[in-house]
Amino acid sequence: MKPKFYIGLFSILLFFSCKKETSIIVSSKDYHAAVDNVTQIMLHDIFSPPVASRIFVYPNIAAFEVIAQNSTKYNSLQNQLNGLDSIPKLDSKAGVNQKLAALVAHMEVSKQLVFSEEIVEKFRDSLYKKWSDCNEKEFEISKDYGLKVAERIKKWMGKDNYKQTRTFQKYTVSTNIEGRWQPTPPAYMDAIEPHWNKIRTLVLDSASQFKPKPAMPFSLNKNSVFYNQVKEVYDIGNEITKKGESCEEVKIAQFWDCNPYATVNQGHMTFAKKKITPGGHWMGIVKIASQKSNADFEKTVYAYTKTSIGIFESFISCWDEKFRSNVIRPETIINEKMDENWKPLLQTPPFPEYTSGHSVLSTCSAIILNNIFGDNFSFVDDTEIPFGLPKRKFSSFENASKEAAISRFYGGIHYKASIENGIEQGKNIGDFIVSKLKMTK
């Protein structure tokens, strides 16, 4: 019995010894899961596209700051992003698992930004248990550093004027001035985030740094540029309706709809139709590109971070123009002056028309992703499958961004000028971010 006893005891000791020495493995797959978890929470909590861009960007920055410490490949964003400094230093001899710490920082900051904190906590706790069971000492050391970085990011984040904008006056609709934006059916919602241009920018000097060309002057003269652009939206809407659901323009419009405020009316009841935000869609494309290129953990975090910075800046710049020019939506003017029964293919989002947000942020995102993964990066976009839409294939990020932009014209919610000038606005922002941010060595 004694030999068997000692053999058994040795096996147990060997098991715990190996277990203690095993380094915790954290993969790109884990980081994708963390971002996906945040996206699902935003669907559940229903955040507006501008607010969603804020929820994406700060956790990614927190994670990036962890992996950038003592890195031979990546530079910290300290003193590159407005107001960001004093990131806790990493002791290279402390035994910190930087991938683990980065994920801890991401989850901790995410938890502060959403309503459904318990969903983040459930996801976090499952990872904490797995990591702790593998190597408790490494887990605790790494977690502590991740939390320190998260606390620094949260303090910096808290000074971006978001809380202050929650107390600003509600937007007043100008019904006595022709050509001004008005709430649209079916919900006639108030304007979303009218004070978003007060949010602190990250890279841009100000919200108006890349102010687009002035919006078209409002005119009902049949020879005017404005009237002809309204007529163009009206005509394409009628043409698409005749072609039916199977036509390419309808497929494009529906694929890029990304309206978290879409509603369905049934009798006296109104239901929200769950949809991803435009920024969420491009976060999905980051995941696709990272997986296709077999990006390691650090490059994956880098790609999410740089793209989310571009999306965040795009919303601030675009919203600055939207509530400056305050342009009426096609649906409103067509129903009033051309055809009271006309409806756009897509529900009109609750904010002014000019410029097209999809055009701005999609163009900016494409430029940043080109910078990371290269030009002519073909991919299959399956981001919308959970929402009942098929995959679409793109030959490049630019090709995808152009389709996203024109989708708003097919959907009947934007004039061509808003799309074209929005593309230019997004290009200016994307080029500026790529040239100014030195994230790689």
C-alpha cells in the first residue's frame, strides 16, 4: 500500500506544482469576446450611436495603454490624446501578464459605461475564475495593474463633459423657420444628443476643426439645387419600391441601416427593433479583419483602439455640423410638398440631416483600417447575420465605406450632397488621425 500511497501523493504534488508554474494564456479570441459582450449590452440597453462610440473607445484605450507599456512595437497614447497623462508605470520585473491586465482594464472601464453592469460582471467573473484557477499569483498581480490603469482612464474619461451634457437644455425645434429639422414618424422622437459637440475631442483640436462645406440653401424653387436633391431622393424611393425587396439597392440600404431606434407599430403598441449602431458595425469589421489576418493580441487591441478613436471623433465632428446647419429630412419635406403618402425605405433617425453620419464615420474607419491592415483587404462581412441579414463581400475597406455612405440615399434618409460632403469630412478626420497619432514604433 505504501508505494501506491507515495506515488499518489507525488502525483498530487506534481499537479499543483505544474499548475502554479503555468502562465495564464490570454488570446485575441478573449479580447474579441469582451468587445462583443459590450456590443450585446448596447443592444440591450439601447444607446444612441454617439454615446455608443464613447462606450467603445474608452475601454479600448485602457487596454491599449496596458499593452503599450514597455513595448517594442507600440507607443503609449499619453500626451497624444487630449488630457491623457500619468498612466501607471509597469514594473517589468513584477511578473504582470499584460494581456490579462489589458482585458481587466477593458472590462473595468466597460462596466462603468453601461447600464447593465451585471452582464459585464458575469463575463468578467467567468474569466477571473479560470485565470485564478490556473495561476492565482500571476492573476492577482496582473489584475491589480489592470485595475490601476482602468482607474486612471476612468478619471480622465470623467472630464470629457459627458456628465455635464446630461443636464443641458432639451433641443428646441424651430417650426417657424422653413427648412429646419423636425421630428419624424413613427415615434416623432426628440433630437438625439444635440450637445454632442461639447464632448471633449481626443485627437481633433475642436469639434469644428474639419467643418464640411455649408449645407445647401433651402429652396422650393424647382430649379434650385435643394429641390432637385429632394426630388432625387423621392424618385429613387419610388423606383426601389417598384423593384421590390430583392433589388440590390434595398439589400444595401438594409445591410447598413444600423438604427438602434428603429420601431415597429402593431395596433396601439410600439416595439423597439434591436439593431446594431454604425460604430458597432465597424467594430465588427475590425474583428473580421483581425481574425482574417491572424492578428496577435496586441495588434487586435491596437486595431480596435485606433478605429474606435476615429469613430468617436467622427461623431463629434458630424454632430457639430448637424445641429449647426439643422437641415430638414427628406421624409418631412416630401410629405409636406410632394407626396403625403411617401415613406422612406428606412426609418428616419431622430436628428438633423446634414452631414451623413454613416458617410463620415465609415470613410474615417476605412482610412484607419487601410493604415493597419493594408489597401485592397478583401473580406466577407457577416456582422448583420444576428439581425436576419445575409453576408456581403467587399474588395476593400474603402469599397465597404462607399457602400455604407450611398446606402443612406437608397434608404431615403439623406440627400446626395450630405453623403458626398460627409465622405470628404470623414476623409479629413481619418487622414488627420493616421498622420497625428504615433501608436506604432
